[in-house]
Amino acid sequence: MEKISVKIDGRTFEAAKDQCILEVAHENGIYIPSLCYNSEVASSGGSCRVCLVEAHQGGRMRLVTSCNYPVRKGLEVKTDTPLVHRIRRGVLELLMARVPDSEAIREMAAAEGPTDVRFRLDEGEYDRYKCIACALCTNVCADVVGVFAIGMVNRGADKKPDTPYGKPSDVCIGCGACAYACPTGAITMKEKDGVRRIWGRDFDMVTCSVCGTPYIPQAQVDWIVRTTGKDRSFFDKCPDHR
Amino acid sequence: MTDVTQFDSIIDRYERSEESLLAILQDFQREFHYVPEEGIRRLSEVMEVPESKIYAMGTFYKALSLTPRGRHTIKVCTGTACHLKGAPQILETLERELEVKRNGTTTDGEFTLECVNCVGACAMAPLTVIDEEYHGQTRSSKIMDIVKKRAES
């Protein structure tokens, strides 16, 4: 793979061409906050705007989302300038105004210094929902899991992830990847007495034959068996006892 | 409404490609005055496109409606000029006479009443658009005559 050198905060690093700024920075111990990006999900990133950095190239500077901006020869990145911090505070302030109950965003904002939220939602808009509509959940469902159970519905301020018609989906396998990937913990997944509830549907869990822990939804086992041809008996035991 | 052949006859007019989806949904809208749930499901089966994708499209475009709409659509312009020229009175008259709330459909399925924000013909304010017909300088006392005429056509 073609290697290029890129300068981040005054230090020079080796990076693979087309790798995104954020990954190069994280690999080299430079922290850039982000919410909607997940390196395992090709289509993720670019929507939460928290990871904005200064990209200097050819005598010009642009603010770019580091999670989906590919590194190129001669690129110099600055992640720690007054401008970056000011913009980041602004982005976090808007996110906090949108989802006041999200601990993840509050913590991130606190790290950026005191952030006073100057915006308030109207009475009716405030529904204790932590979603920032970044679409990471739907991207995971489509690109990683491959079942397309949820999609981004509506537009503008009403945009949110949901199943068609908000009804329990018959293609959902209850794997919980969406809830796991969600950066703000907006998706509720509950488990009780060997039944997992997510997106309004109840999934019977398969119990480990050794420790008796319900550990995977039956629907997910069916999906894996159907798509990979793996032997069904493999799922009799949980990963700890295989 | 569960007869899939009526959906298939529309779907068959198009290529089996994801690019045809929007055109098909528009045809559904024209034919049934909304995009029926069964239609989305059938389209998903035939095109082998996930239902969630098609449903997302249906919620995204304003030209598509997922709930049944009337045979006629009445759009009352409530832009600034029309507002000043008496659009609120027109709207109130229509709501009262047709017994329907704004953005709602009459129980007989004849009319859907909508508010729009400026149709770009402020010189004709206040403006009411019935189906594709533009009625300028409408007055609340005359609006029902226009609507009745349209219903008979």
C-alpha cells in the first residue's frame, strides 16, 4: 500500500494513502473527539461535525470533518487551534441543546470547557430522546449486519432511525448492533427472562448449555446459519464455553 | 387493497432497478392518492430492495403521502402576502365548511386541505390552488363556490 507522510499538530507521521485524518491521529496518540464515526463501518461519519479540524494544503485552510477526509501528500492538519476549539464548542452546544439528556455529549462538552447552552427546545420537542440522527445505527444494520431492518425516516428536525411504519420488523434479527454502535445510547435494548426487546419486538434468546446464560437471539442464530452455513450446534454454547 | 396485481401493473412499466423506485412511488401516489403500505411491501419484494429503504423514501419526499389523501387537493397559500390579504379567513372557511382540519382529508375522501408557504404568485394574493388550478384574489365568501365547482368536474 502506498505510504505518504502527513503532518498533524507539527509532527510528521506515516500513513496509508486515503486513510482518514481521524484514524491517523488516533493511531499516533492524538485525540480528536467524534461521535458518528466507527472505523468498522465504511459508510459512517461526516454527520455529527464534532471532529472538525483545520486542513492546510497548498496555502489554503479549510475546516474539514477528520473522520472522512483522506490524507494526501503535503497535507498539514491542526487539531488544537483556537478556531478548532471555538467551532467544536459551538457544535457541542447545538448537540446539547438538541439532546439534553445525553451523558456522552455532556461529557464531551465538559472536556471542551464550560459550555453554556444558549438554545432551548420548545416544550413539545423535548422528548428525552438522545438521538442525534447521525445514521450510524442504520449504516451498521445495512453495511455490517446486512439486514436493513431500520432506516432514517422523515426529514429535517423530525429525522430519526426507525423500522418501516414504526412496527416491529420481521427482518430484524435482534442482534443489537445498532444499540451497541449508537454514540449517545439512544436505542433501548432490554433483556428479561430470556427475552430481548428492541425496536418494539421481542426476541427469544438461546441459552448456553454450560452456564445457562441467554446470550444470542434465536433469530440471529437463524440468520447466521442461513447466510454462512455454519452448523447450528455451534450456538449451543456461548463464546466463553466453546 | 391487498390485491398485488394493481401494484404489479405499475411496477411492470419500469426497469427492475433501484433508480425506478421514485417514479413507481409517484405513480402509486397518483393512482391511489397515497402510497399504500402493501404497495411498499410488494415493491420491496419485486425489486429486492429492503422495505426500510423504500419506506425512508416515502417519508422523505413531500410529494409522497403514506396516509390516504383526497381526490382533490386544496392548497391555501399562507405566505406573507396572502396572509395579509386574508388567507387565514379562507382557511377558516374551508375548515368549517368541509369539516376538516388543515393537513387533513375529508371523511368522504374528496378533499385534502393543505397550507403552503408562498407559491410565488404574490401579485394574485390571496391565492388558493385546487389540484393544478390557481385561483387568485380569492375571497372567503366565494371560496366554497369554487370548491363545489371543482368537485363536480
